[in-house]
Amino acid sequence: MLLLPLLGAFAISVYAKTLIDPSAEEEAMAYLSQFGYLQKPLESDSEDFSPEEVQKAIKAFQLASQLPETGLLDSATLERMKQPRCGLEDPFNQVTLRYLLLGRWRKKNLTYRIYNYTPDMTKAEVREAIQAAFKYWSDITPLKFREIDYGRADIRISFHERGVGCSRPFDGPGKVLAHADIPELGTVHFDEDEYWTEGTYLGVNLRIIAAHELGHALGLGHSRFTNALMAPVYAGYKPNFHLHNDDVKGMQALYGINEKYEEERKPVTTTVPAVPTPTSPYPDPCHDNLDAIILGPYGKTYAFKGDYVWTITDYGIGPLTRIQSLWKGLPGNLDAAVHSKRTKRTYFFKGDKLWRYTDFKLNYGYPKVLTRVPPNIGAALYWEENQKIFLFKGDDYWQWDELAWSALQPKKISSLFTGIPGKVDAALTWKNGKIYFFKGDKYWRVNKQLRMDRGYPLSKAERWMQCIHLD
């Protein structure tokens, strides 16, 4: 077992402040060992790590993830470890903040072959995604890539189910997405347990993951810049994704600069399939208004639109998931939602009905008909200061105590919240204790005095969904 003897004073100092359970500690230790942050010398027979080694490894991971270097397994650090990622190690505790070079090919004209295809996409879609992935690198270097359909290729691409046909077995959906070998081995493997897609926020984007793994196959290691293609953690689908300067400089250090590439221009863009149109069955987190947003079970932020929900982290948005795959029995196209920190219950509003869940289990007797507030509630939030739930519709709000009966009388939003518009789409109290209101692409932040903070409103797409690449 990879959870090593971290008891006594060190365990108290590192873990007690976070109140995490032992299984989370074990997973964190396994993660640090699997991805290169904890490494024992070859001559050592012991599986134990000293408290100093563990703390140094946690700090290295936090530095690589652009998190505060506390050396503690806090919630932000554990959340980062749960993000889907590449299977290659992160030797960040041994390098500087620049690109990593793992090797290079001795030639610049390379062949590749796709040995099998995922059933999630058509063969033509897979080939187009792989071609686009190679193009990121050929655009900026003299490298040329040619697909072949027989014989041994330089770079060999295939999809594998867990435990089948791969020397480094995958671990199921949502964890390690893919891995590749460094030059000149040429293998690139994708986890068939993932749902591979293109041009949508649903599932895992094949083009971006393929470009990342090809970066390894061409000689690049992981980047410490979380917005770089070569960052170890998958940040989700982004329309018009382009390379980070760290990606560009690293690959050009290996193979030189493409004569057509202008160094003074912005990072290279690659043409990608169009973003889903309004007729698409899937919502577009970058452009669609929110139905609801909550800081929900297990401290995760969930955003809702139509029949789908996705998580939001400091590193971008997670794949779209059907609402009913998490909250069974809950319809789509919600009016509002709120998670109570007081009772650990989550309330969902649609029309004249209310659904109540504990974690992801529907409570007995629900849904119920709303009788004390009007139907079609616009937004809801839990306010930590008085442990009440606020319901919003139009220009009015209602204050509700979920554990005691009280009269529910409408009041004007402007009588309590300064600087906030009416008819908001969604609202929540977030981890920092501040309240956020969403309307269209704008959001407003409210402090504990219930006044709008200076500098707001800001763009939801840019700041919350991270749809606009800023590097």
C-alpha cells in the first residue's frame, strides 16, 4: 500500500487542518508516487518516505499546479489531483519553470498509423482529429507527418480498454486519459473507457489530448503552465484552442522553426470544427445562459443548462454530463438550484415543483408542489451569514428558513443587495464566502455587506468558464 507511515506530529500538522479522510490521504500518496513527485533511490529497499520528503513532494505538486505552496493536502490540492490527466510523470521537483525536453527524433519526416478506432466517433472524425493534432506541431517546426495504413509507422496510435493490450493499463473513465512514449519509441495510447468527441464540451476532446500525447512522442515533457497544451491536467474543450508560448519554444528547441512561422505573431491557432450551433442538443458553456449554479456535494461547483450539468474548477470546465446520471429523477431545464451548507441538502426548482436531494439521492416524498412562493423561481442561493436560503424571481426575493416555518413575504432585491440587477439567471455563495449573481454573460460579486464589489460586472465566459485564452 502506498500510504506510508505518516503518523504522529507530521500527520497532525499536514492533515488535521484539512479534515480529509484516510482514503483521500491514501489516494494523494498514490498520486504523488505514480506521477513522479515521490521517488525512492534505486538502492533503497524501504517503501517509506520521510515527513520532509512528503512535504517537499506536496509543495512541488502545488508549484507545478500554480497553487499556494503550503505543503498541506488542502482541498484545492486534492481537487487538482482528481482532475483527468496524462499518464506520464511530472518531474517538476527536479526542473525549472521552462519546457521539458525528453528526447528527439533524428529525422523530420515522420509517418504515423492509426491501428484501431474508438466507436465514439466515425473513422473520418478520428482521422481528422489526429491530423489536426499533428498540425499544431508541423505549423511551428519543419516537421512533416504522413499517414500510412500498412507497415510499421514511426508513430503508432491505438485505443485500449482497461487491462487489454497495453503494457501500462488504464484506470477507467475520468482518470488517466492517454499516455505516450518518448522518442524514438513512437507509441501513443488512448483510454477507450473515455467518451471521445470533437467540437463539443461533451466527453473528452480527442484533438487536444492527441496533440498533447504527440508532444510527448516528439520529445516534450510536461509544462508547469496550466494553460499550456503540455500541462499534465486536461482543462476541457476550448473552441479555437492554441498553443502556449511554452509549447512553442519547447518544440522549436528540439526541431527548429518553420520558415513560414513568424516569431512575432501570437501563438499559432489551428482550424477546428465549429462550435455547436443553437440547434445542437448540447449546451455551450461559453455562450449559453445558465439555468442554475451551485456549490454542491463534496465542495464541487456544478453549472446546469438544459439536460446537462458540468463542474467548474480553477482550471476550467469539466465534460458535460446528463443531469439524471448524477441526480436520478431530476428533470432538465431547471429554473433554479441551491445547496444548503447547513443541512447538506440540495434543492431544485422547476415550474411549481421542488425536488430535494441528500448528496445525489432523492429524499422521500419529493418532488413537492410549491405553495408558499410563486412558480418559476429564477435563482436561489444559501447565505452563510444567517443560514437561510434566498429565492429570487424578477425584482423580488424571499428569505426561507428550511428548518423552521416562517412567513414568506416578497421583498425588493434592491432593498437588500446594492448594485445587483433584477431577473437574474442564477446565483450562489461560493467558497470565498462571497455571493455571485449571473445574468447572460455577466456576473456580479457581492461582499458580506451585500454590496457589489468594485470592478463588476465581469464576463462569465472568460472568468468562470475560462473560454477565452489569455496567454
